[in-house]
Amino acid sequence: MVSSAFGLVAALAWNEAIKKTIEEFIPKGQGVLSLFVYASAVTLVAVMAVSRLGKIKQRFDDNNH
């Protein structure tokens, strides 16, 4: 649970950093669109990472049996 808590804190810190970056580079009035682009990009990266980790785990499981 402790590692999950640290992961959550790190994710929230990155979220704030990315939001500030978006505010810095995206003109006012385009905020909603940029947030949807940001959310889509983060979701895509997360899905790809989880999928890749699942494949790596499967390889380790196959080698240990």
C-alpha cells in the first residue's frame, strides 16, 4: 500500500506540473480542448504502459513454469 500511495502522490505532482505547462503554452479560450487532448494523451500512454507491463509479466510467468 505504501508504494501505491507514493505512486499516487507522484502522479498528482506530475498532473499539477502538466496542468501548469498547459496554462503557460495554451492561449486562454482553448483550455477545454487542450484538457481533452491532454486527457486523451495520458489515457493512451497509460493503456500502452499497462498493456506492455502485462506482456512482460506474462513472459516472466511463462519462464518460471
